[in-house]
Amino acid sequence: SRSRRKGRGLRSSRVRSVRHFPLQRLVPRCREEFADGALPEAPPSPLPPMISLRRLCLQPLALRLHAGGGKQDLCTMAAGTISYEDLKKLICSGDVCIFDVRSPEEVAQGKIRNSINIPVDKVEAALKMDPETFQKTYLVKKPKPEDENIIFHCHMGKRGAQATDTAVTLGYTKVRHYTGGYKEWSEKERK
């Protein structure tokens, strides 16, 4: 009987220790600890169970908090993002390759000047094409993996982020994602 109580006491104390570190209390600490952008060093051994859980769960959160917490964070860490203003400057300079990954029906309703339509489900196959086939299919020169100023966008951001991730996995490490998409572009161009 006594060992049973002792066992229950241990189980309930473990539960209390987990409840002792609610996420709401860890997030402000996380913001303070990672405000300078540096990741924490490994805690000393032996690791209390909650420390390792906190490191696993909150390091990505700290990176998102430090980065601003915007919708750009949906995109992969290896790829960058670009703003409306910067994209407009690149278009004016002519030194940009913009891929619109919306459906042809969406593109027929309007598009960003000089963008090339490659639906999101065809991006991987398109980037794997040899340069001659790509040029015959899309009527533009195929960008090289090391090229800069390759931009992907869709209507609101999700498909553009997916296409950007696909390009990064294929070795296009300098691609960027226009997170505002055609929706933001059309709204700002009307003003």
C-alpha cells in the first residue's frame, strides 16, 4: 500500500514538473535569450528532461521570433524573400527572372510584367529540363543554379514558397520568394 502511494506520488510529481514549464512562460524567456540571434549553447549534463524538450521545441520558435515572425518565415531558411519595392527596382533594371507559379487561368486575369508562368506542379520538372528544352517550352533562357535574382511568386504566398523550396532542393540556392504575391502587386500597382 505504501509503495503504491509512493509510486503515485512520483508520477504526479513528474506531471507537476512538466506543468511547471508552460509554453507561455518559456516564450518570453526565449525572446530574451535569443534577442541577439545567437543560439544557446548546450546545457550542462545531466540534462533535466524539460531542458532538452525546451531546446527541441523552442529553438525554431526563437529563430522565427528573431526574424520578425512574418509570413516570410514560411519559406525555407536557405531561400530569401523580396519586397514589392525591391522587386519593382529589379524589374526596372531588367536583371531579374520572375516565375509565376499560379495556374494559366489565374495568370490570364493579370500578371507581373515579364514573368514566366510555370504552374507550381511543373516547377520541378521545368528546372530539371535541359536548357534547350526549357527555352523551347517557356521561350526564355533557363536560369543557372548559381544565378541571382530568380524570383518565385503566386497569388498570396503559399505556392510561391513551395516552388522556392523545390528550387532550393534542386541547387538554386540564390532564389527568392515574393511573399506578397500577385495580390499585393496588383493592389500596389493600382495606387
